[in-house]
Amino acid sequence: MAGGRDKDIKPATRLVTGGRSGDFAGSVVNPPVWRASTHLYADCAALRNGVKSNEDGRFFYGRRGAPTQWALSEALTELEPGAQGTVLYPSGLAALVGALMAVLKAGDVLLVADNAYDPTRNTAMGILKRFGVEHRFFDPLDHAAYAAAFCERTKAVMLEVPGSLTMEVCDLPALARIARDRGAVSLVDNTWATALGFAALEHGCDIVITALTKHVGGHSDLMMGAASAGEQWYRRLRMAAQQLGHVVSPDDASLALRGLRTMGVRLEKETASALAIAEWLAAREDVAHVLCPMLPGSPGHDLWCRDFTGGCGLFSFVLKGRDDAARCRLIDALELFGIGYSWGGFESLALPFDVEPVRSCMQWPKAGWGVEDRHAVRLSIGLEDTDDLIADLECGFAAMNEG
């Protein structure tokens, strides 16, 4: 929107108006799908002049995008306070890898939160290691150990809020400040809350990464990622993505734009439903722990209240003294919850997970837990009726307890 009112526009309005400038949308509501690999120039002078600019909104070649992709980037940047620009990637993992490769070189040390997304861990242990980057895992809840992990070669810190699977909420402003004081760039995977629920750049992080596959797409029909940053790091992200050949389909960009328009109302519904289901689970004797930052009394709830303005439908719970067979009976009996990876779509999902294989230094089961309280389930709450989902879970627990 033009004029002085722009700074006062609320996020819900930005979801509707973002990326719909006249240059991209013209007189229609939705920016058209520009399927374009080749951009033509009027003459040789225009061709040579085109090389001099590297900005969204200026044609060069399809790998740098066209109006559909530019509209999505613009809309995402407008949602992220403190962002200068946003780079699109063909998947959330591509965004993670692309951002890390933009800030690291051979000989550097990368600190990785031990509760980061498993493919993020694999990136550190795999392709980055092969390119000469050393990785060190750390407990993001232990600030002293984290600070001690830095050395003169530490150039980046990879964070996630909340932690993957186990949903710990770290004090991201404190961790980002420690990184900055030591000359390291901080990156955070903010897919869970999105920019609507957590303003990562305003809380001190340098680069914020989001898997658009999840809430932005919202319909389980596209793969895409994004990284946003201020002026300094945005330019580095953009150049690295171009050198790696990262580009997204205009058709998928159009789907992401469509999903973006309704993301706010979907997140509100999913969050409210998830909190009701988390409260129901917390009252069950066969549930040892509910790992949901939005739930009062849950680990990390105080930090969530301090730093976050919203949540989502993803959380986990731990069965009390049950084995894997019991967990499988519960999940297999569910009818409204699908069994599958990913999350953030309109449909509810349930996934069994074991933490030990994807942790290096964080304790599991956690201190104070029973030794048998280790078999967990991750739920992604969709848009179904809350009572129907609870009834489905009730049937699942009945099947588990009949075994």
C-alpha cells in the first residue's frame, strides 16, 4: 500500500495486499502465472544494460524469476519485519542448505542446535562436511555450554524455534546476541510460527528460513522454501542462490501466493484446535508429557509468551510407559489423522518418532522423566472439527490399551 499508512498496516492485511502491486498484478486480483525461461530484449543496448542490474522486477533470464515469483518474494518480505528481501528455493531444505552455503566456507565452524530439523543435521554432517565445514552440536537450553562452543573459526549458528519434534523453546534473542558478539551469523528455521507468530529478525537473528511447503502452501500440494534477511545478508543469499541455480516454478509460486492469503485464518483455527487437544491429552493418565509451547505449564511456555505472537497446530506428546507396539496400535487405529511426513496442511497427521537417533548432546528421556517415557507421537492439527479429532484420538487410545 502507498502512503504514510503503510507502516501501520497489520499482518492480516499484509497477507491480503502483499505482492499485489500494479507492476505484478495489473488490474487483476491475483498476479498472473508467468511461465518464462527466456526474456527478450529490444536491442543489443538493452541486452547489455540488463546485465548491470540484479533486482527483482527487472527481467534478465528465467532463472532470476518473473512477476509471479517476484510477487511472492515481495509479499513474504513485507511480512518479515526487518527484511530487505526474500530469496525463494525449490524446497525448505534447499533454503536451509542455500543459506548455510551463502555464509560458510571451507575451514569455518558451524554450531547446530541439537534439536534442529533432522535434514538440517544431515546437511551439517554431509555436504557441508564434504566441503570442509566443521560442525558442532549444542544444547540450545544450556547457554554456558553454547558460549563455550565458540572458537575463532565459528562463523554461523543454526537455530530452530521451537525445537524439531521435542518442541523446546530457546531464548533466541540471547543466543543470537552471543553469536553476534562473537562475530558469527545466526540463522533460524522459523517454519513452525512463521513471521506471523515470531518476528525472528526483530529478535536478533540475521537470516530467517521458512519451509513454504508447510503453512504458506497450506494444502499439501507444493514444495518450496524461503530465506529472508536484512540488506547485508540478503545480497549474499541472492548471489549464492543464483550460483547454485535455485529457482522455483511460477505455478508453485502462484499456489504459494494463494495459500498465503488464507494462512492467518488457518493458523488461528489450527492453533485453537491444537491447544484444546493438547489440554485433553494432558489430562489423560496414559500420556506422560505434552510437548506444546502454547500449553500453560509446558516446557518453554514462558518464553513462548514473551517472544511469540502466535503458534500453529504442530506439537507432540509422550506415552506413559508404553512400547512401540502400543504406539503403533494407537496411530494405526486413527481414521481422521493420516500417517505421513510434513505438516501445516489443511489435514491432520500423526507420526511416531524416536528422539535418540537424532540427538547428540540433549538428554532423552529428559531429566525427571520415567525411563520408559520415551515413545512419542507428533500431531499436526488441521482444519477438521476439534471434537471429531478428539473422538478419533479417543478411539486410538482405546485400541492401544486393548492390546
